Amino acid sequence: MALHLGDTAPDFTQESTEGTIHFHEWAGDNWVILFSHPKDFTPVCTTELGEVSRLKPEFEKRNAKAIGLSVDPLEDHKAWAGDIQETQGHALNFPLLADADRKVSDLYDMIHPNANDTLTVRSVFIIDPDKKVRLTITYPASTGRNFAEILRVLDSLQLTDNEKVATPVNWNKGDDCIIVPALSNEEAKQRFPQGWDEKKPYLRMVKLDK
Ligand code: BEZ
């Protein structure tokens, strides 16, 4: 069954390029980006895994860890890792699950039979430190993901978990936010003494210094 936002991310034990992963234990107190890719030794996937390796410091700044998956065996993952380093200039530096028995793919509904009945699609899950699913996106096999967007959503989730704000269209860290409609003007004055720009009573833009 498909996972919904707010669901607990299923736990699992599976082999990976960094040894056996007991998922919840491995995640610890971190945010997790769990993503599937269709197949080893394929061009789009090669570029994605190089990019996620390059972005590792950005994930770390956000207390987040990446973990990839495909239904290919561990020996293939290990052989392919050399190609990723050679062609992308970044060595694989996060675990890649070898889900040949489809244990994790089935738990997370990563195989969409009408697209392809054996390979995983490009699923992305952001999972918070309480192990709740906070974002799901599914991309087609032929489209490489934009991991800057995944970082952007992570920034938004981490901000809006701590402040009574939401983030508007095309927001990036540092841009103005929206005061949540549930907060009265009286409450907003306490939280945002710097004031806000009220475009409509329900659309109040605020600058945060974070
Ligand atoms: C790729 O990663 O290049 C790819 C994988 C499956 C289908 C199409 C492209």
C-alpha cells in the first residue's frame, strides 16, 4: 500500500554497500532522504548518485543522511561505484541498498507495474527524526531528480516545524515567509515583533532572521 504523509516509515533490515542496514537504528536522530533508482549501470542514475555524493556536506548541515536503493545485487552496486567516481568525480559516500528480493521496494511501493513491472521508479521520501514520512515524490525513470529541490523542502520542513510560518511559492532559505493563518494578529505580534506586510488578512509576509 502507498505510504502517506504522516505515516511511520516502515523499518527494515537490508544489505547495502555499507553493510547491513537496520533502517530505524541507522537513521537515529537524523532526517533521512530515502530514494530509489531503476537500475545500476544506467546513465541518469549514475549522474544522480554522483550528485547526492557531492551534496553530502549539505545534507550533513541539515542533520540529514541519504540512502539509495535499487533492486540490483550488491556485487553490481560495488562494481558500479567505480564508474560513479570515474565519471562524476565524486565517490559514492552513502549506502546503496541492494534490494534484489524487493523487500524495501515493496514496503515503500517503489515498483509501479504499469510503468515497469520489475524496476523501481524514482521515488523520494523525506523522513523526519520521529520516523514520520514528510515528503513523497515520484519521478519517471527518464527524468533525473533535482536534489536542490529536495534540500529546499528539507529547509522548509525544518523551518516550519519550529516557527509558526509556511513558505510561499519558489521559496528558498532566507526568503520571506507566510505567517500561518491559524495565528491571530495578537499572537503574531508576540512572535514577530519586527512586524509583517499584510497583503490580505490571510496573507501576511514576514522576514525572519534565520
Ligand atoms: C537511467 O538511469 O539512465 C535510466 C534508467 C531506466 C530507464 C531510463 C533511464
